[in-house]
Amino acid sequence: MRTERNLTRRLDRVFARLDREPERPAHIDVPVMSRHRVVLFSATLAFYLAIVWAVVTTSWLVRLDWQVMFFRPYQQWPQIHAFLDYYVVLGQRGPTAVMVASWLGWRSWRQHTLRPLLTLATSLLLLNITVGAAKYGMGRLGPHYATVIGSNEMVRGGDIFPSGHTANAVVTWGILAYLASTPRARRWLSAASAITSLGVGLTTVYLGTHWLSDVLLGWAAGLLILLALPWFEPLIARTETWLFDLRDRWRARRIRPVPEPAVTVAPVVLTGPRGSSAEQPAPAREPVSSTRASRGLVHLAPGPHTARSERSPVTPAGPRRPPGADRAPRGTSPARPLTGG
């Protein structure tokens, strides 16, 4: 019970802060699927399919993969091995998702919108579905597990093609450029995300965990997701509206006033003039002021009651009204008429 109360208080503070923040800035434009973007998407998709075809057919690209693997870059430049072991973390899904989600969560809080977080969630979901399906569908083995020199190592139960580190770096850091609010920020963030994802891909080749063709396909897979995001903007907008409506209904349900319980009044037994009693419902009580409440309750004697004006005032010496002429004093008897005869 105490945990729920503390959680409710924290949510109230967050909602109150959100209400004080300005609404979503009007100058932020939601990207649309323009003709230029469609052309880029089509070209990237063609490049993606060309890489897959080159590996499946064991073309020159597979021979290049084996040459780079035999070159063993980690033995050629061992002095940068320790640094690249840490740098490759920028392509791991868990740490990068936490870092980017923290920044986008702060933006959502400041701008009173859930679009940054929902866009990130949509891109990561698309990444898991598309890249995961390609990995397990083609089943290529990595350089450390290769068995036949010159073979493409396809359909052997692996999960290395395309490179997940590279695709994740393209999507995770590229989403910052996608959500940028100004053209200048978009250009700088696009360049930074491109350099970061390029470095992550080449680092996996240096460490020997991926073929060069894996990295090329990973770049194409991540770029396809970023280019396809405008198609999902209407769904993101509807989801945001639904979540805010759900929040408003939940808050309205919490602050709804609780009706006061009805007070049951016991019936009052009144005694009639001949001793008969009957149960009658008690009359409705009027609100009692503080002065009347301090006087206490007044108990009425049973039987019929007369008004004060009909009562004879009584004093210690007796009634004030003199005895009438037709009343005889005590101890005397009325005179009897005499009959004569």
C-alpha cells in the first residue's frame, strides 16, 4: 500500500511538471516520405539486395572477405586493440539504447510530447524484426567459425550476416539526426552518426568478429530503417494521442469525488393521547448551528402538548388567576334551595 502511494505521488509530480512545460514547439516539422527520400530508399534497397546476391553467389566480395580475414588487422595494429574493445560498445544495442533513450526522454519531458520515445521504439522494433530475420534466415558463420576457405559459409546455422553492431549504430545514433529540430543540427548529427557507425563497422572487421560484407549489409539495413520511418509517422501520432487520452482518463478517475455515505435515522416512537403508540419516521433534521449544538438535546414529555399561550402561569404562591365565581372555596358546600310549605 505504501509503495503504491509513493508511486502515485511521483506520477502526480511528473504530470504536474509536464503541465507546466510548453506544448510541442511549432517549428518542429515531422518528416514526410518525399520523392527524394523514396529515391534514396530504392537505391539503398537495391544496394542491399546486390550485397546479398554477391555473397550468395560467392563472387569477388567473398574472396575480399577472406583476404581481409587472413590479413588479421588486430595483429597488424595491436596498439589500438584496447581502445577499440571499448569503442565497439557504441554499437551494442543495450548500452546505446539506454543512452539515447535517456536523452530523448528528457526531450519528451521538456516538449510535452512522446514522439521522440515512440520513434526510437519503432526504429528498434523494425531493427530487431528485419535484421534478426535476415541473420537467422541466411545463417552465415563468422570468420572465427569458418570451415572452408573461399566459401561464403551460408546456411550453416550462424547469425552474423548482416552485422547487428553496424545496423544498430546506424539506427540508434541516426535517430538523433532524424529527430533534430533545426536543419543545422540535422546536418551535424547526420555527419556524427555516419562517422560513429562507420567506425563501429570497421572495428568489428578489425576484431575479426565480422566479414567486410557483413558490415556493408549492416550499413544498408540501418539506413533502410531510417529512410522508412516517415511511413510510420501517422501510426506514431495515433499512438501518442491514445496514450495521452489514457493518461487523462486515469487522472480523471483518480480525482473523482467520493460520495458521502447515507446516514440512517432510527424511527421515533410517539405516544398518542390514549396511550397508543405508533412508529413514525423521524422528520428530516435541519443543519444545526454551533450555538444550537452546544445547548444539548431537548426531551419532550409524552402525551399531547399545549402551546405556551394556553398554559396557566404558575408561581410559588399558586395560580395568578383568581378563582371564578362559580367555584366554591374548599371546606364549604353549595347552598341548597329551600322549599317551603
